[in-house]
Amino acid sequence: MPRSLSGRSFLKLLDFSTEEIQYLLQLSKDFKNLKRAGVPHKYLSGKNIVLLFEKTSTRTRCSFEVAGNDLGMGVTYLDPGSSQMGKKESLEDTAKVLGRMYDGIEYRGFDQKIVEDLAKHAGVPVWNGLTTDFHPTQMLADVLTIEENFGHYKGLKMVFMGDARNNVANSLMVVSAKLGINFVACGPKANMPDKKLVETCKKIAKENGCTITLTDNVKEGTKNADVIYTDIWVSMGEPAELWEKRIKLLKPFQVNEAVMKNANKDAIFLHCLPSFHDLETTVGQEIYEKFGLKEMEVTDKVFRSSQSKVFDEAENRMHTIKAVMYATLK
Ligand code: CP
Ligand code: NVA
């Protein structure tokens, strides 16, 4: 049993020990069982939380809202553009004000430094709902989904395909190192994770008996993989002009049937979502008109296949976020 997480912020997984991450996963399973059995769990009734979003969201926002309500808490949502932070009021002052009214603060936005500074000044737990560098709550849902499919995660091989220097890829590398999962970043040399972060993760991985590999060889990278993971090619906050360059650079790393065939027979496909796997979005349609591409980081066939566990993964966002809030606020 790790030391209590009560009062801690959840900013990046590098701040948490293997045992603490395992504890959060166990708690997530417990909450999922309670929810499935219809057992009320308003353990945090009387508390209030605020969700500060400087970027858009479906899953993360809804997970925090539903989890907050299930735990009996009051929830305030501040959408991108509707708070004073950064425009008319400093981050420090905003953090101090919110900390006087709320028991916990979720932040989604830009630099990792913003969420770290919020936590420094708020005096209450702050949870990172995605920054440019990391997406730590996503990782708990991903590992929970892996565990549900394989019965364990230690020793498995997980391959991230595509823009391997983004927030999701960075966080997957960290969580893999912490939990003993062999991690492969499979993408172009120009889009590999930050060297310093790779070195840090390699050290952690060594302690936990697993490996971190960077490769631009799809065949080698995905061979014997248990989990194939991808994410959109242009992240929130990046300029739309990047699409052309990224399509050229990342098309060879698209998750398609050949990739899934090269992986283990019982391999699963994961994606944090949202995903461009068809033409049913305005951005997808625009890309098609400009570049003639009908599907991007993953083909529609793989996305809809039985190997794809993306909607279990999306549901698990809620159970895992509930665990993080409960553990840090109880
Ligand atoms: N995966 C994820 O964070 O989704 P949203 O952007 O919809 O929150
Ligand atoms: N890398 C993506 C993740 C979205 C959940 C982004 O930052 O837009």
C-alpha cells in the first residue's frame, strides 16, 4: 500500500511511484465495479471542483463532470475563453482565488509549466487534463484497458505509431517505464520524444525490467506487439498549416491492416480519441478536399475491427479520473 495520495496534485506520472500508479489502477477497478453494480458512492459530498479548460474536450470534461457528480461533488466548468486567467488576471491570482472556493482544480491547456504553477499557488490538488507535454489521466485509462484485455500489463509490448513527440506519446513512454511495459515509439526521426525525457524513461525502465525503443522501421517496430496505439497527427494548439507536412511525414506510420497483421494475433488497438478514421468530421472533410486522404492516423477498418478497444478505453477515462479525484481529495 503506497503512502496516502491525499492532498497531492496529479500533474505528470513522473511524480508518482510504480506502487502509487498501481494503487490508482486498483481504485479505478473498484469504482468501475461500484458503478456497474449501481452502488452509490457519494464519498466526497459537500466538496466542489472547478474544471478550467483552455482547449476543447469531450471525454476529459465529461469524465470529470460525471465522476464529480458520482462522488457527490459540485462541479463548475469554465470553457476556453470564459475565465479571466492570463488575460485580465495572472495565473497566480487565479490559482489563489480558485483555491479559496474549490477543493480541487482540473486544468487543460498549453505549457506544462502552467499546470505546475497552478498547483504551486492554489493550495488544493490540481489535476492535469492535458498539456502540450503530458496527458497523465489518459494513461490510467489506457493501462486499465490493457489489463482488462490481457489480465496483466507487465512485460507486454506497446507501440505508439505516428507523432511520437506529442503529449500522449510522452506520457505512454513514462507510464510504460513505470509499469514494466516494453515501449516502442515508431515514427519519423524528426518526431521522436525529447532526448532528456527518453533518457529519464530509460533509467526508470531499467529499474522495472522493460525497454524503451525508438525506431522509424514499421516492420521491426510493430513485430510481436501486443498493443498498437496512435493519436491524431496535428494536436490541439498546433497551426492548421502543419497538416500538409505531417501527412507527408506520418502517412507511412498509419495504423492499417498490414500493421495489425504484423503485430501479435491477439494484439489490441488503442487511440485516446478523437480520431480521423473517416470523413464524418469537418476537419476530415477539409483534409480530404485538400489532400485526397479519406482516413488518417488509422484506417476505418482497423478502427471498427474487433481488435479495437477504443470505446472501452474512452469509458475508462471516467472510472480512472474518479479514482484520481477520490485518492487526492479524500
Ligand atoms: N482523449 C481525450 O482527452 O479526449 P478529449 O479531448 O475529448 O477530452
Ligand atoms: N495529442 C492530442 C491528444 C488529444 C486527446 C492533442 O493534444 O490534441
